Amino acid sequence: MKNISYKWIALSCTTLGALFSVLNGSMLLISLPDIMKGLNTNMGIIMWIVMGYMLSLTILVPAIGRIADMFGRKKLYVSGFAIFTLGSLLCGLSNTGLQLLIYRIVQSVGGSLMVANSTAIVADAFPKNELGKALGINSMVVSIASVIGPILGGFLTSLGWRYIFYINVPFGIIGTLWALIQLKELDKIPEGQKFDLKGTLLFTIGLLLFLIALSFGGFVGWNNKSIIILFIISIIMMLVFIHVENSVEQPMLDLRLFKTRILAFAYGSTLLNGIARGAVTFLLIFYLQGLKAMDPLKAGIFLAPFALSMMFVSPISGFLSDKYGARGLSSIGLLISAIGLLGFVRISPKTSLTELIIWMLIMGFGSGMFFSPNTSEIMGSVPPDRRGIAAGTRTMMNNAGQVISIALSMAIVSSSITPEAMQALFVGTQVGSKGIAIAQFISGLREAFLISMIFSLIASFISYLRGPKPNWSENPHKIKTEET
């Protein structure tokens, strides 16, 4: 029988990790213009400092989830905390944009180890009827980090952008030691497990080539020969990967997860929601610091409403999902997010800050309604020995959506104005609503928000298509294969 108090200790360890990583990400976004000026680097490197981290997480997390199911979650989670802390220190010491990009990849390895295991650790510690509440609390803390992050990031940037990385070091040491001392392996680690190296390599290379092609396609043109070749190779490798995974006894990515109706549509809506909201904060930083001529601290304060509403709604929706299920809550949440995005479609240089805050509050409310129930249903619909890969797959879908979102949005916006004008807006040499290609920039911004809104509507429909929860009580070690 699980120790009653341990579930809260486990939640504190994983929540501290989530707070740590999300805080770093939101602080980084608000400081990007200052980093660009401080390191004298270009827009391409800055884009990849953001996207490279998410790209690495997208690729690594499913494999790490599988490794965790084989060897246990504690060792990997604690190692991830330590590596992330080291990566933060190295990022703060960077002298060039390329160095920062490389050290962000080091950070992402640590982040992958934490993210792939945190949800599974909570799912192991809490009974199913309390899982939504636990994940709701976790989401609330993530939202708090999203509120504090831009504001703290703005303040630290005024002291020097390196402090946004240095501040992670003491928290990382505390978090690593706390997890090392407190976490336990609750479930017996299965024997005779094999790692699917062939499938892992095919998946990693195939997905990497696909996301690189997607990221650069909007900038160099979709008809570019190199982009087309990358897409073709990546698709072939993913098809071979699917064949391999269906033929090996212990696959890296258990494709049977996608044969269960509820999981297939829960994962699908996670991917589409990532595409819908992944670039919103990034685009608003352009708008607030460029057109509205805000300094980083003020811009950070005005980005807080999105996370504030999410913070209040997440634990409530998680609690309600334990009672009423995730289907309705998740689907309605995505519809509400679409309404917020529709408001941003009307954005102009004269849009009032009050109106922006209203749309951010609506978007945050919808996101809070979606995340906790959807994650709870995914983790509650798989047996314990598949929770690592189930959590890893959910993270992969969310991060892949965010990478696609930023790549598409930046391709749309950058096609509307010249690279020089875009860089001038971003670093603040062009500020205010009069100047370089403002009308074209706003047009690109509106188009990006419109596409995001469409994806949110599709995500809501996909979310609603999920069926009743599978029952694992008869055979908890075998995933049912109900065809979608």
C-alpha cells in the first residue's frame, strides 16, 4: 500500500522541477532582444535558441519515457535536475550566440529527463480518483511560474541577461537534493526488458529532419530542393519506424497507445493545441516591445494575465475531471481558447492594453480547462508499466506542436516584412507604431493568429471525439487495441 504522505512529497518534487523549467523558459523569452544585442548575434540563432530546446525535448522525451519504464524514474529525474542546473550555469557564461545555443541543448537534455518522468511519478504516487486534482495543482504551479517568469525575467534583464540563467543554479541544487532524498521507486521494475535502439534511431533522425525542414521551409521556400529532400527522407524514415515498432516485442514507442480511441484523440488534441498556442507569447513580445515600445519588465507584466487565469482554472478543472471526466472540459476549454485567439486576429497598432488583457485572460481560462483534464485522462488510461512512455508521448506531441507553431508563425510574419525590419522591431531599434513596414507586420501577425485560432477549433473537435475510458482492471499489463 502506498504511503499516504508520500504522494504529496512526490508532487512537491515534480512541481519544483516544473516550476524550475517553466520559469526559465518564460524568463528567457522576455530577454531575447537583450540577448541578441548582448551577444551581437542574428535572428536565426535567436530563433534556434528557443526552438532548439523544444526540438530536443520533442525528440528525446519518448525514448527517455521508455528507458524510465525499464530502469525506474527516480534516477533519471534526479539526473535531469542536475544536468539542467549545470546547463543553466553554462548558458550564463556564454560569450557567443552559438555557445548559448549549444548550452541550451545541454539544458534540454536535463529538461527531457525531468519532463518525461514528472507526470509518471505523480501518476504512480496518486490513486486514479485523485490524479486530476494532483495534476491540476501541478498545472497551477506551472501557471504561477508563467506569471512570475516574464516579470522576474524583465527585472533580471535590467541587471543583465545572464542573471536569468544564474538564478536557476541555487534552485537547481536544492531541487536536485530534495528529489534525491525524497523520491522512491514505487512499482517493481520489470525484468528482461530490452531497449529498441533501431526504432529509437529511426524516430530520432526522422523527426529531426522533418522539424528542420518545417522550420526552414518558410524562410527559404517550400519549393527549395533541399527542403523537399529533407521531407521525403524524414517521411520514409518514419514509415520504416512504424514498421519496426509493429514488429518488435518491446518497442520504443508503443503504437498500441494510438489504437485506443481515447488516447489517440487525447494525443491528437494535445498536438493541435500546441500548434494553436505555441507561438502566441513569442508574437506578443514582438508586439509589446516593438510596436508598444515597452521595456522588458513592463512587457513581462502585461504578459501575466494569460498565466494568471490559467493558474486559477487548472486546479478547478483537474478536480472536476476526477468527477465528470475530461471530454467536455477539454473540448470546451479549447473552444474558449479559440475565442481568445479570435480577439488577437483583430490586433492593430492602436489596440488598447485593456483589450489585449481581456483576450489573454480568455485564452488562459481555456488552456487551464484543457490541460489538467486531458493529461489526467491520458495517465489514468494506461497501466503503470506504460506511464513513462504515455507521459513522454504526451510531451512529445505538445512540444512538436509548439515547434511547428513557432516555425509557421515566424515564417508567416517574416514573409510579410524584410529581415532587416524584423530585426529592428525585435531588438528595439525600431519602436512605436510608425516606422518600418508596420502595416505589413500587423498583417502577418493577424494571419498567424487566425491560423492558430483554426487549429484550436480543430483541436476542440478532435478532443470531443474521444470515447469512454478503457478499463484496465481485467488485465492491467496489456493495452487494449480498440481501433479508432
